[in-house]
Amino acid sequence: MGHLRLVDGLRAVAAALVLVSHVGYWTGASQIDLVGGLVARGDAGVAVFFAISAFLLVRPAIGRGLDGIANERGSTLRYAARRAARILPAYWVALAGVLAAAAWISDAGGTGGMDRVLPHLLVLQGWTGEYYQSFTQSWSLTTEVTFYVVVPVLGAALTRVLWRRGSARGIRALLAATLLAAVLGLVAQAVAASWTLAGSDGGAGVLATSVVGHLAWFGAGVAVALLTEAGRRGVGPLATRPALLSVWRSRPTLVLLAVVLFVLASSPLAGPRDLTAPTVGQAVAKEALYALFALALLAAAVQEPAEGSPAATVARSGVTAWLGDISYGVFLWHVLVLQVLFAATGATLFAAGFWWVLYAVVGFSVALASASWWCVERPILAAVRRRTARDTPARA
């Protein structure tokens, strides 16, 4: 399985969902009837991002375990360098813009002291719970980076289980462990919701947004990686359960399932559309629905499309590749664009026109993200990959 262009497109979908949810919140459109619910639940895009990361990062370890290939020496250092290059340079450029806006816009709260700036520089704001108004979405980067730290240990464990138990037994054991981890994440969400309702002053939010709190979202990516890699080698549930395989291979079915799950998540079942605290049941339902939504979309994206199909056309399109490339930049810049746009136009928070704000935010965010990709992300990633490629050892 080579580079998956449909996964690039899915990144773009995730970024678009998050952008729309924030535009809906800032303009007040998320409170309007059924459509507002669909807009508000665009934050499900974060679950998709987490699932994609888990899938891409653990898949090589699963493949090595199934093929009986030893772990690569020196791979952890190379992995760390590439992850840092992917996340940090573009993030720091966007953070500079956030700090400038915080200093320039009178009601933005100011830049604060080093106790506020330093956690953002180190991507630790998710642990402190302190955010700039134009960087509130950056909590997920703390969670993502924390997951990156865990991946080498997780990958080694996955490989080891598959070595010791064999392909079929190992896949069953790991799928069961992934399900157990997802349940633990749902329990963490229940605890966080209870803690919030009891008057938590921040600890509940940190738990809810942590890796533990979102184990179900990361677990969705791990599950897809396990099923996909095992299925390619003729083992696991996809090889032994024809009914499951027929659903798995039907991209329209998976996409339709994702749509149904998203609509369910937009209902009161998943809680309030604003920052009002949900009940325990609502918090758990939302987390579970988002995890299943991400799993269904990712499962649809990781399959190679048939030649001549619409999916193949999308996968080969240069637009799909470009949108995937700039998706991270769109995620980083769009809330800052919102803040500057409202300050420059005098738009009223929670009472602005949704469509004109959406058009403006999309236009400016795409422009900034494109500049970020071509001027910052692409050259740095290329340089780091060249440097680390020279140190890549042969596989054992």
C-alpha cells in the first residue's frame, strides 16, 4: 500500500469541517435549527485528524509484525525529526501571527507573560488550559504531540504482540485491546463531564481533551490499520467474515454510514452546540459517534479506488493533493483569520452573516495556508527527509 491520496483528501475534509464549525460558532449560525447542528458538529474533523494520525503512524509497525521484520535501528530519532518538522515550523509561524493579533486587537486579551507564551511555544497549552482567542483550536496539537511521543512505544508493543501470538491471534488480541482502550476513553469523557458538572476549574477540560480522553478517536485509526494490514495478508476479520468484507469494500456504504453518524451527532443526543456543559450521557455519546464517524470515513479513504471510478479521479487529482498539503495550514490559521476579520469589519460576535464570513475565512485561510506550505512546510520537510534518509539503516 503506497501513498494514499484519498487520505490526503480526507485531511482536507477534516480541516474544512473544523473551519465551518468555528465560523458557525463565531457568527451564531450553529444555534439555528437543524442546519446549525450540522454546522456545530464540524468539530468532528478533529476526530478524523486523530484517526488519520494513528492509522499512518502505527501501520508500519503492524506491517513489520505481520511480516516478521525486526524493528529498525535508529528509527525513533528519524521519526522524531520528521514529526517535529511536520508540526513545529508552520505552527510557530502561525503562533507569531496569533501573538501579533493578541497585541494589536484591543479586546483579544493581550499576549500575557511568559507563563502564557512559553506553553504555546512548547505546544503545552492543552495541559495548562490557557489559550489565545485566535488559537483555541490548538488544544488538539498538544494532544497530537503527546500521541507522537507514545507512538514508538505503542509501535514496538504492536509488533511484539504480533510476533509472539502470530498473525491471526495477534490481530484478534490487538483489536480487543483497541476496543478496551476506546472504552477507557469513553469512561474518561464520563469522568470529565461529571467533574465539570461538579464545578471543576479546569482539570476536567484537560482530561477531556487529553490523549486518554480521546483514546476512542485514536483507536479508530489503530483499528483501521489493524484490519487493513491484516486483510492485505489474508488474515483477520476481513479474511474470515465475508459480510464484514463486503461492507468494508463498499465505499458508498461507508460514506453513507458516516453521514448517518454525523446527523445523529448533530442532534441533542450529543449535547449542546455551544460551550454549555453536556450531561455525562451526552459527552459519551458525542465521543463515541465522532469515533465511529472517523472510522467509517477513514476506512473508505484507505482503500485503493478501482480504475476509472470517480474515487480514482479524485485520488489522482492535483487539487486533492494540494488540499491535503495545505490542510494543516488551514487548521492553524482559520481562527486567527476569524478574529482579525471581526476586528477589521466590526462584525458582531454571535450575530454576523454566516455566508459572507465563511467565504472570507476560506479565502484568506487558503491563501495563508498555501504560503505556509510553499514557503515553510514543504522546504523544511524536504530538507529533513533528505537528511534523515542518509541515516536510514537497512531492515533486519
